[in-house]
Amino acid sequence: MKIVVVDHVYLLEEHARKLRSLGNLEIFGEPSKTADELKERIKDADVVIVGWSDLTKDIIDSTKRLRMISIWATTCHYADLAAAKEKGIVVTHVPGYAMEAVAEHTFALLLAAVRKLPMADKHVRSGVFDWRPFGGRELAGKTLGIVGTGSIGFRVAEIAKAFGMRLLGYDKYPNPKRAEETGLKYVDLHTLLKECDVVTVHVTLTSETEKLIGRKEIDAMKDGAIVVNTSQGKVFDEEALAEALKSGKIACAGLDVFEQEPPRKDNALFGLDNVVLSPHVGFNTVEAARRCTDICVDNVAKFLEGHVQNAC
């Protein structure tokens, strides 16, 4: 039994020790630079653990013995599920581990954006101490639109209530009971975009949610609206968002995710002062990373015992 960790996941010695008790373990600390390199890493693997690499159909088809893909993430999009199913490969993920971390990071980005904290920090460090360029906005009394009301979306709603925000939500599969408990009102997507001062997105990336927020949706937003994305970069049309930030249609944004990761060095967002960026770190607290690896490794152990849990 060969188990391969194909890229840089949070792995403590106790996790490695457990994996070694299950089979021959090989660990790679960085992602492959090419598809051929990735194929070489997993060509003889029975089980792979993947955190950041894309296991495309071509890569999956190149494997000889692969029986399981354990994704070190909530999302399942790092593996071509149809290709895996065709070869009888089980794919698992780690649902819900980063609820608190991502919800809190949503507000870290939102507050940094509305209070212009990155610019203010540079201002002070440069030796200039002037409050006048940094007029911000208060969250109290503003309407927050939550696109995607799973566990993270509702945790965001709970935190937003503490700021005194009004809550609107959109979800293809609404949860009326939880909405009533939280004080969130469900509306259609167009109404949410039109009425909200702040829009935050918490959906899984699927063919239906890719570019869910495109030019038409951005045009429907309030002038001067604020956007936060800690879900998946491809949920937004990034080019359209950059143009809206340049024009002022969108006042500011906090983004943890990008259409392409890592983003190109000439990404249009990089030249804008009204966007706060972070490198897909919403999940990255000590507590959440540990939970994720605990469950990811347990998914492997359970599979090898003959019990599949957390299947994609």
C-alpha cells in the first residue's frame, strides 16, 4: 500500500506516523511544477492526499493502482470526479472544518477594506501621520447579502448581527429554519445584489456557480457596494470585478481567492488601492488546519478499513 502526499498540506509528525502505520508513505512538500512531474509522483500510488494540485482526467487516467483521493479541503474540485468515478476511485473531502476560520477572515477582509487599513499602515510606516485620507464606513445599519448559506454563510450571519447589520441571503437550497433563528431573510439573487451594501460569497465551486457573479450581476449592485470573497475565485468574473473597482461602481473589495492561483503577476487587481488581498488563507488557523488534517487522514484510515466517509 503506497500513500503519497502530493503537495504542501499541514502535516504534523503524529499525522505522518498514522499514515506510515497504514502503508508506505511518501511526502512532497511543494506542488509539482508540471503535469508530468505530478504524474510521476502518483504513478504507483494506491492513495493520494492532495491539497492544492489539480488532479485532472489526464492525470487520473495515467495512474495504475490509484484507489483513493483524499482531498485536504472542503471543496471537491481538485479532482475530476467523473474521471475518478470511471476508474472506480473513491474521492473524499473535509466538510466544515474551517467554518470559524473563514467566517472570521471574511470580517478581517471586510473591516480592512472599509477602514482602508493596508493604506493606513503604509502611511504611518512612511513617516506621514494624517487621518484625513482614511475616512471609512461603519457596518452598523448596513445590509449584508450572503450568497451561499451553508455553515460558513450562517456563521457570517451570526457575526454580522453583532455589528448590527441587516441580513439578506440567497441559496439554491435555502434553510428556512436556520434563517428564522438567525434573522436572515431569503431573496432572489438579483434582489440581494440590488439591495445590499455588502455582498459576501460562500458557495462551493461547481459548473453552476462558476462566474455566478459576472458583469450583469455587478451592474445590478448598488453603486459603491462592497464585495468580499473567501469561497472560490472563479465564482466571480475577475476581469469584470477589477473594472468595477477601477470605475468606483464597487467601492472596495476583500479577496482571499482568485480565478487563477497563484495569480499572474500582471493581475489587474494588484494595481488597485481599494482592494485588500490575501493568498487563500481564510482556512489557515492553527485550529482549522489541524482539524482538516485529522479528518483527511481519518478519511484514508476509514477507507482502508472498508468504510467510506465524507465522499465527494
